[in-house]
Amino acid sequence: MCITSTSGEMKISWLLILALVVTAVVANQEKTGRRDKDRRKVERPKRIRSEGTLDKPKINNEEEDDGEYTTVDVKTEGGAYERSGGVENPCNKHRCKRGEVCVLEERQPVCVCQTCDEPVESEPQVCSRNNVTYVTECELDRDHCLCRRSEPGCRDDTVNHVRIDYFSACKELTACPTKELENFPSRMRDWLFRVMTTMAYRHELDDYHDLAVSALEDKKHADAVIWEFCDLDKDPEDRQVTRRELMYIIASVKSMEHCLVPFLDSCDKDSDSTITLVEWGTCLEIGHEAIVDKCHKKIRA
């Protein structure tokens, strides 16, 4: 789920953000003498009672169904664009839900629960919102399909929707202390600036190089904050960041940064499950005069 930069369209690599987050968190822990007691593997499919876990974020609440995962790309036996005798595979135009793939039964497209390959070493484990560890995200989506369809193999038949909470084996997540939450905007501004300058050095900012220059001259790195909002505002490009657009950053960072979710919750001042540019800039404390729409994308309804 890595998002890379392509010519003509600026996209950020969240793996880079994860590296910066880990660096910042480890440095902070060494400075204060704290040790991370949670870095241990959790055997699958072990369930963990997560006392003191963070509240589920308003921006990622349970009112949604499968909207957070749009319909997956069709997969077919033999390939998505296979043709037989000059006739296009019917699965190519058949849409399936999360955790499903399309197969042909008597030449008719049918959605069935997907199967998963053996995980590769680089694939992260994932923790569901029910505190169940899955060896890969594919296994979580497969279990979601089995449970939703009440098919054999579902790990918990009392659950109709299996959703990812964060990338990592499930573990106890500690609450964010008030002092750390107060300091979080400054830390996040620094992270974003470091990511932005790294991408500028690699010539990956496309049309946003001018913002990197201005962010360098500003102690609060306001234009790095604006740039990140523009990058998050993807689908639709309406100058609002939705819970779906924030889903990946939450899942990627939540297990390592216990202040992220409460911070994002605090940004949604009107509790409408979206964060506007003004709310974003205010939350990151860049000053009202610096909150200016500098996104190069046109607003699309």
C-alpha cells in the first residue's frame, strides 16, 4: 500500500513518514528513559484484551459499512484481461466487494471469498478493530468476506464486518498524555517538513517546490502543512479530508504514535467526520494568516 510519486501527479510515500515517525518516537523514548514494552510478536490468531486502548476515532467510526474500502479491482482465474476465443472474460466488468474475487461458474461471473498466498517477509501483520491479529491484510479481508457471508472459516461469527485498525500485531495501546497531545502539532509540523525537504531533494515535489522553499524560511513550516493537506485531499478533491482519505495514515502510524488519533479527532471541530483546510491549519497551529489554499488541484465535486 505504498503510494509513490509519478510525473505530473504528486503523491507521497507513507513509508517515508513511518521512518520519520519511528525515528522521532525512539529518540523521544531514549531521551526520557522510557522503554517500549509492547515490541513482541503476537502469535496469530491470538486475541488480546486491549485495556486502555485509544477510543475509536470519530473520523474512522463504526457507522460506515464497507465504504472505507471501495470495491476491489476484479481478479479472475487466468488474469483480469484474459480473452477466450476473442470474447472478453465476463469477470472484467463484474465488481466484487472487499475480500472477494471474481471467478467463472458455467461461464457466469460469480464473487467468492479470496484466497491468500503465503506471506512474504516484508508484509506487515495487521490488527483488526476487534483486536485480532492477522498475518496479512489479505487474510483480514478474506475473514471479512467469510464472516459477512456466514461461511465456514469465519473466526468470529458474531462479527459481520472485519476492519483494519492498524498495521502491526495487536498490542495494548497506551493513552496519549495531555502534555504529549499539546506538543503533537509541533512534532507533526517538523515531520511534514522533513518529508517535504527529502522529496524536494529527490525532485519528487513536482509543482510544489516553491512551497518547500517558503517552508524552509518559516519556523512553523506552514507551507509544509498546507502541502500535506493538498496531498491528503485526493478523492474527491474538495478541500476536505475525509475519514477514508485519512484511513491509511491512521493504520500505518497508530501502533507507534499513540497521540495521532486523539489529535486528528481534535482537528474535526464540528464533528462532521471531515477536516477542512481551516480546521487542519488551526489544529497544526500555523496561524490563521498562513491558512491559504495553495493546492494545485482543481476542486472537483
